[in-house]
Amino acid sequence: MKGSPVLSLLLLCICSLYFVGLYLFMGGFLLVRLEVNRTSTCGDVLQPGQEPVDFCHTRPRFRRAVLIIIDALKIDFAQFDSSNLAPRPYENKLPVVEEITSSRPLHSRLYPFHADPPTTTMQRIKGFTTGSLPTFVDVGNNFASSAILEDNLIHQLGQIGKRVVFMGDDTWESLFPKKFYRCLPFPSFNVKDLHTVDNGILQNLYSTMTGNDWDVLVAHFLGVDHCGHRFGPDHPAMADKLTQMDGVIRSVIDRLQNDTLLVVMGDHGMTDTGDHGGESLKETDAALFLYSPVPLFPGPPSQDEPDIVPQTDLVPSLALLLGIPIPYSSVGQVLLPLFPPHDQAEVAPTGPSQLEALWINAKQVNRFLETYSSMAKDIPPPRLSQLKAEFARLSSEYLATVGAGRSPSPQLTASMQAYLTSVRETCRATWARFNPLKMAAGLVILAFACLMCYVLSELSFVLIRENARRLKAPAVVALAVGVCVAVGQLLTHGYIEVAWCLAAAALSAELLFFWSVYRTRTVHVAKNGSKPPKWTNWLTRRRLLIPPILVAFLRCASLLSDSYVIAEGRVVTFLLLSLVVYTPVHLNWDGLLLPPSYDPLKSAGLLPSPALSPSFVRKESSTLLACVGLLVGSLYLSLSFHGCREEQGYCQPSPFLTPLSRLQDSQMKNLHYALSVVSLGVWTYLLRHCLRHYGNLNSSGGAVFTARWILPLLSTCLGLHWAVSATPEDSFRNLGEMIKLAQLLLPRAAFCLLALGLFLICLDPLTVFIKTRATASARNSSLPLPRYRASTGISPQAELHHLIPQIYQRMRRSLDDNEPSVGSEVDNRPAVEAYGLGTVYSAPLLLFCGLLTLGMLLLHPEGMALSFLLLLLEMGALLHIHASATTLRGLQSTYSGGFNVPWAPIVMWSLAATQFFHATGHLPTFPSIQWSAAFVGFPDGHTGTAVPASLVTLNTFASHILFAVSCPLLLFWPLVCEARGSRGGRAAGDEGEDAVMEMRLRENPQQFSSALLQLSTRYLFILGAQVFASVSAAAILRRHLMVWKVFAPKLIFEALGFVLSSVSVVIGVTLVLRVDVAVARWFKRLIPDSSR
Amino acid sequence: MWDHEIRAMASTHAILAASVFMATVLPAVFVPGFSVYGTHLLWLYSVSAAVTVVSVAVFWLLGVTPPTKKHTLGYKLSRLFRSCLYFFLSCLFFHTLVVLYGAPLIESALETFSLAVLLTSLTTLRCLCVLGPNIQAWIRVFSRHGAMSVWDTCLQITVACTVVGAWVGAFPIPLDWDRPWQVWPVSCSLGALFGFLTGLIAAPAWIHYHRKHLTYKCK
Ligand SMILES: [Zn+2]
Ligand SMILES: [Zn+2]
């Protein structure tokens, strides 16, 4: 095929552009941090040389603590301004803070409390219990559950035997399962509910405090936050809520005892609209109020008080005040005013002095830094060595000071503080900051890549004809720019940041591409005078404002709303259904659905062409309508295979999602098993039947071997595997060993078969069976020579042109009477019959997808076999609708000569991919990942991570992969279905116009490759638009309440799905090109053979 | 040339719109506790009934309905019977379609069916009035060159507007705003009705502005 290298190169380039965009955006948006899985212990030695002191056994400063977290308590809410005579609803509503701080300055203090982004409650709770800077993706080994595995305050308190009582927001319960002595969680999900959590706490708080079975009491109030989300801060309801909190603080203070510390804090602030999640000052600045009935501070507020307390600093301070080890991964620094200065240490009650506290703190931070930098490489090495050297210096200085018994210099304190601050800043720069520049660059590159796909799909024919001369320049320039940027970075910074090199390369390639397109357009205009070439009006309104594009746009827009993302499965089904119903309606609108009724007066002179015979149109239309019905039915049925998100409280997950082994009722189990096996059988039969129908099962090549033997064997394996895995462990005691073996061997055998099959298809994709009629000519020597010999010597192209249709005609005919009748027809037909030549391209592709589907079905729960059957039916129905629509359109308009696939089927195809993602029980959330897929064939677990990860990925994105690989079928199917037409009415009169099916593509290699390019770029455009919408949603709504719950997981799933889909598109196209090469070789072998 | 017909159409549409308005206002006066959201089904039936009665009366009076070929009573009765049958079948069709689009199957079947009745009285009934019980003609009308009179064009526009309105009406249902009009099937029926009213206004206006380009085959 002409231009096939161009085709594959181009697709690869586009994919890599998309990938660069996604990579950049993800790098700026999803900050990744590794969790350090180690805990501090009491035995952490304070000073080398001295006898080991058990830190936990020294008497702590405070025995008990009350931690009151008022969600979203902004610093503005807590400050009191007596000069403000007309306060807003949120101002001056907590007078207790001001009263206490002014009347008892040694006992209490109010600080602005600086939270680190992301300022969402869950990340913040993690932050002020671990002392670390949680990001959205904390890569630990608890990907499936949300429990905190890092060392944290609650864990340390439990270790030392303190009884922690918790009440309030139920997020805590999922973060610290079974860590509390007593736990009273209240539902936090409903943002509109202002009172449930708060009232629940208030019913228990005071009685618990007066009781004696607690050491640390944590109460998390949600009312203020929910009030902000619902009404915003500037609303009377906020005044009520804050006044209530004022009362709470007063009552708690009244009940405090002398050994108890009170901490009142907000986990984050809120914007003027009451939201949070981002990094603006209004969101990050919460309030921190400390109080104790005994003097807490060495003196009244002075000049060297910190202006602002970072949230991480609470952890080491609380830890040292309560006498527990500082959690391992804390990067905070102790709040110095809480500790007595060195010279007063003897006077002050107990606990470490300022310098001791700093030293413990610095040692812990240094230890963490060493552990972390040995695990992850994201902290820049120069910075790391600098910090290490600083610590070594401080350490020797401190030890010298203590060893000599000198009183420490203030410089030492200051430099220790500076060290701790710089460590925290380093970590924050690495983990806790969105990178808006990277995000913007990613967005721009993605947007341009989408646009480029669109332009390419419109220009595909021109590009292929020119052999893509125009594309070489952008590619070369892109490489050059990338290398230049890399060299520049190396010269200026000393190291290379890959992301920016890629960004520069991608952006320059895209811009250059657009420029060259624009320039050629103007050149064309200049050449042709006033008449611009046909493709210049590719951005006219009429071509974009068509319903398929509108539906695709709606789909993209739906990604911007959390409700629609939550209901995505139904939304996509709704849109797909609309588009399916639209197809016949639109055909009818164009007057193509019904056979035209001829006005006898008007068309007296014109003879209707045979193609327009009413019976044929009626047949095509009824096929179309039947397929629409089938599609609508399978869409409706597929709704019953959906899973449920936790946000959908009323929803019941599909019963087919439970694996058979977990079903208790044996009758139910048998029924499910029978259903699954039957649908598997039907599935296999349908696929084979389709192949046999078009004569692709006759030859003896690799692909045919696969279809004949491997396919049925694979499904048998699957059925047996289900049976084995469904047997209860204890039922056949003596067969236990064998069952175990079968559980191991059957899936592995299936994997091997699958690999073998796929390999054979790629090795020998031809499914054509040639039958030369040598015997016939021997018997009947008067048989005229094959007709195509006449054209020998003119050009091989012309030969082909004559040869193929006749070959194909023969093939159909012999197929029709189901046995090749040798010698029964004595005519001047060519002496070659080729079975399955008409579907030479689609058959291997179909087989490939079929095998792949079976492999993916193996990774799903058994009940999903039904869903996969629906998938096959839906694919078939979509293809037939497309084919019938094309035929109906082709009948009554002039044949355009191209093989363009219109937008409607492509949009439907992409929607169907998403729809079946949901209909196979998947959801874009992490808890819904079907982890059991990793253990198919590996019941005892894995050693590495690559195999389970790829199994789970294949399971999760099965439908994306399948639809993307089979995408070229959209191009082939109208041609495959052409045969039906030829038998129906068209070829009845005229023998010359044979059905040549997919050989038509070989006759027009240029149009073939341009159509293939157009199809794949259009599909990539739709997919890219979706991923772009998802990326924009995450970027725009990064401070939305649901960003980490809905949008960010959706973005990750969408991005991964896109990556796999685009790779699969390339695989599908490559397979088609491989077949094309094989077909070319086949013809080369055939023609000299026959002409000799 | 069509001024007369356009004027007739505009006044018909005004009467129809007025009937919808009255069907909303009058029960509110006479029935205690009547409201569009609260007693939605009641309102739905009242609007459907009003539109049905008024359209049948107006179209019969105007004589838009194609004249019957035979004038025997039996033929007229069979025509009437077929119309009623088609009306009912169309209700079932819309019900099925709405369920396929994602409405709950059993839970709120009554609500779904009421919506189907409303859709039928806004669309199918008009087809019945303009074209008679002749499905071939219905299918023919909804093609580009299928309209054979001004009333056919008007029919195309109003039906398309109603259906699109009902389709768009489904959009707000998944949103988590907890508004009374998000309850099934309020938004869809409101959407259909707004679409219908839009169609009533748009059809005469569109025909008026395109009257130069409109050509019809002989009736
Ligand atoms: Zn919060
Ligand atoms: Zn909140």
C-alpha cells in the first residue's frame, strides 16, 4: 500500500504528542510522594555516648489532651476586632478566643495555622497526624484502602498505651481503622447536612470529658465547613454555627483539668464562596488556638513569636508535649514558645527544653530525609547533600556544647530552626505544590494535538498523496528543539528536566505543522486563483454542527460536572442511544429510508436504475432497523451489569459481578454458570460462523488454524476454569490437590493459547484459500485460457484490476452452493478460485479481537460473559447499521470514490467503548478496581509487580482496548456487506459490476491508506477530546469539593484509557498493514504462477 | 399567497398555547393544593386533556384533516377507532422509548406512562389531526421533501421541538441540586411542553420568513 510507513509514523507521532501533553499535565497536577513505611520507637536514642534513655518513660509535660478540630475554621473567624461595629456574619463570632488570650496570656495563644495544599479534609487529617505533606497520590502499599500506614500521632499514642477517643467526621474512622479506644463516627458525606455530626459530638463530648476513660480526645466538627459549602461564609447560618462553636469552646475550657492541653484548630480555610482544595491564602490559613489551665508559655507574647504556624509543626510539638516519639515521616519543627528556654529548664515543670526539643526534632527529620532519599530520587541531589552537610555541622556543634556543659549560643537555636525550615521547604517544593506552568503547557499541547488530529483527518487524502513531505520538517525541527532545550538546561542548571525538553519538542512540532498547513493552503489558493481547493473549507460551521459532533461535545462537557461523572455509565448510554435513534431518523429525513415512490408523470422518461429497486432498499432499511432494535436492546440489557459508586447510595451492584465462588446458593450458582457457559458458547459460535460465512475457514494458514482450533480450545479452557474456580474448597476433599492444580494450569494454558493464537495471526494473517482448476483444464483442454492473460505485459496493475473481481465472483458462487463444483461450469472464467478474498482484511482483525476478548473475559468475573456477548452483539449491530446506512446513502447519491467513514459511527464507537467500560462492572474509582484479576492463573500471588499490574490493566480497560483495536472494521464493514447488495438487486442485471468487497481497497491503495488515516485520526480526535475535557475539568475544578474524590480519579482512568486506546489503535492499524503486505505477496506469487 | 394559512396557523397556535395556560391556571383555582410540582401528574393530565380536546376541535373546525374518501358512518367510525388505537399504541411506544432511555422500569411506571401520554398528545395527536391514521404518511412527512402543505411543515417543526425538548429535559436529572423540578418526570414533561410551546411560536415564524423558498408538491 502506498504511504503505509507514513501512516504508521504519523499515528505514532500523534500518540506521542498526546502522551507528552498528558505527562506534563500529570506532572504538574498529580504530585507523587513515596510513603516511608517505618515507625519511630521509644528507644530512639537522644544522645550518643550517654546511657540509652527510654524517651517514653520520662514524665511528659501533659498527661492528656483535647483536640478540637473545627473543619474549615479560617483564621478570620477566630480573630476578634472590637473596633468592628458592624461585623459580617463570620466576624467576631468567637469572642472566647480573644477573652482568654488577653486575660491569660501565659496560658493561651492564637496563631494563624498554615495548611499545605491540597486543602481537602482527608489530606489535611493525614497532614496533621503524620506531620508530612500528603499529596493526592501517596504511593504506598495500601492502594485499595484509604487507611494511613505511615507513622502518625494516633499510632504513637496507641503504642504508648494512651486511650484515644474519637468523635465526629467519619473520615477518621477509615483513615485509622481500629486505632481508637472508642470511636463515634458520624456520616460526613452529605454537605447539605449542617448539624448531624456536630450534634452527635455534643451529645457525647461533655460526658466523655468528665468521665475518666480517656487520655486524648479528638472531636472533629463539620458544621462550619458544610455551612460554607452550602451558603458561603457570608451568611447568617455561619454566624449561628460559629456562635455554637464559641459555646463549645467555653464549655470545654470549663471542664479542663490541670494536666490537660486544649488544641482548637481548623484543618484548612475557605474561599469567599466557601470552597477549598487549592492553595490560595484564604484556603490555607486556618486558626490554631492553644490553651492549658496551667501556664503553657514561658512569657507573654513577644517579638520573636512566629507570625504563622505551619500545619506540620503541630505534630512534633504535640508529640514532645505528650511524651511520645515524633512520627517517623514528620517534617515539622517544634513550636519553640511551647518549650522552656534552656536557662529556665530547671524551673519549668518537665519535658525537654527548647534546645533539646530542637535537637530531637532535627535528628528525627534528618533520619527521615536519609530514609526517603534512599527510596526516592525526587529531591534534587545538590540540595540533599547541602542539607546533610548542614546537619552534620549542627550535630557536632550541639554535641560539643552539651558535652562541655556550656549554655548554648542563640545562634545554635537559630541555625537548628533554619535547618528544619529548609528541610520542610525542600519537601514542600517537591511534593505539595501544583505546577501551574506544567499544567498549562500540558493543556496547550493536548489541545493542539486534538486540533492536529482534526486537521489531519480532513487532510488525509492530500497528505497521503504527497507522501507526507510536509510532515518531515516538523518532526526534524521538533527533535532539534528538544535537543537544544536539553543542552541549554544542561549548560545553565547542570541537569536535564525531561518534561520541559519534551514539551518544547512537542509544541514546536505542532506549531510548525499548523504553519505548514496554513502555508500550503495559501499557496494552493494562489495557484488556483480565486477557487480554493476543496479541503480549505474544513472548518465551516455546517460540517461541525452536526448531531454526532454535538453528542461528542455533550459527552466532553459532561466530564466537567461531578454529578455527570458519577452517573457516567447512564449518561454515556443515553447519548449513545440518542445517536443510534438519530441514524434512521436522519436517513428518513433525507428520504433514503423508504423506497422512493415514483411519480408516474415525472419520471416517465427516466428509468430508475436497478440499484434503486424498492425491494432492495426495503431490505437494507429493515436490516438497519433490526440492527437498531438489537443495539437498543443490548444497550438496555447492558445497564444491568453496572457496578456502584459509593456516592450512589441507593444503587445495588449487579449480581453478575460477584464471582461464582462467592455465591452461597448452589442453585443460583448453577444457573449463573450455565448462563455464562451458554453465552460463551454463543459468542464463539457467532465469531466462527461469521468467519465461515465469508469463506475464511478454508485454507491452512496460521490464522485459520487459530480460528479452527485455538478459538474453541480457548473457550473450553475458559469454561473449565470457571467450573474449577466455582467449586467450593471443601466439597471434594480428595480432589483438592487436583483442583488447585487445575486452578493454576487452566488459566496459564489459556494465556499460552492466547499468545500462540495472536502470534500465528500476526505471522500468517491470510485466510484465503486458492483452488486452481488445473484438474479441470486437464480434463477439458478446450477450456479457454484465463481471461486475465490478455492483459499480461501491459501492467501488473491492470492485471490485478481484471483478476480480482473474477476471482472473487467465483468464490462467492462456489460458496453459495456450498461445494466448489469443479468443472460444472464451462465458461471463460479464470481458473482460480479464492475463498475468503473478500474479507481478507477484516477476518484476521476480527479473529484478533475475538481472541483478545476471550483473554480479557478470563480476567473478569464469570457473569461478565453475558456482558461480553452483549458487547459482540452491539459491535455487530453498530457495524451493520453503519454498513446499511452507507449503502443506502451510496445508492442514491453519486459514488464519491473514497472510503470515508463519517463521524456518526466513529462517535458511536467511542461512546460504546466507554459504555462497555461501565457495563463490565468497572467504574472510574480506585476502590472499584477488580484486583482479583491479578490472581487469575497466579493463585498464590506474584513476586514482581509487572505481571499483576498488566493483568489488572487489561481487565480494567478491556473495552477500551477491544473497541480501539477493532476500529478499522468500521472502514471494512460497508465493503463486506456490499456482497449482500450484489446478490439482492444490483448485480442482477449487470454481471460486469461484481462485488469485490475489500478488494476495492486494494484497487485504490491511495484511498485505502488515506481512509485508514482518516478513520484513525478521527477516532483519536474523539478520544483526545474526551481526555482533554477530563484534564480541563481537573485543572479548572482543582479546588472543587469533589476534586480528589471524583475528578482526579476520573482523570487518571481517562488518561490511562486513552493511552491504552491509542496504542491499540496503532496495533489495529499495524495489523491491517501487515495483512496488506501479506496480500501483496500473495498476489505476486499468484500472478506469475497462473500466467505461466 | 399563504398569508391566510399562516394567519390561521398562528391563531390556532395561540388558542393551543392559551389552552395549556388555562389547563395550568384553572385547576389551581378550583382544586385545592394543586401545583405543577406537587401534584405533577394531575397537572400533566389536565394539560394533555386540554391540548387533545383543543387540537381535535380546532383542526376539525379548520378542516385541515384530509377529507375522508367515503362518507359512510361505518368508515368514519372505523377511522375514529383506528385513531384511538394509534393514540394508545403511541403511548406504549413512547413509554418503551422512555424506559429504554433509562427511566425506571417498574418503580415509577405510572409517572413514565403519564409522560408518554403527554408526549403522545403533543406529537402523535397532531399527526392524527393533520394526516389521519396513516403511518405511511407520517413517516413520509418527516423527510426533507415530504411536506406537502404548510401544515405538514408546521407539524415537522412542532414535533421536532417537542421531542428535542423532552430529550433536553432529561439533562438536569442526574445533577445533585435537589430541586423539586428534578424529580422524575417533571423536568422531562416541562421540557417537552416548553419545546412544544417554542414549536408553536417557531413554526409560523419560520414559515413566514421562508415562504418565498417553500414549494410544495400537489396535495
Ligand atoms: Zn475540612
Ligand atoms: Zn469542605
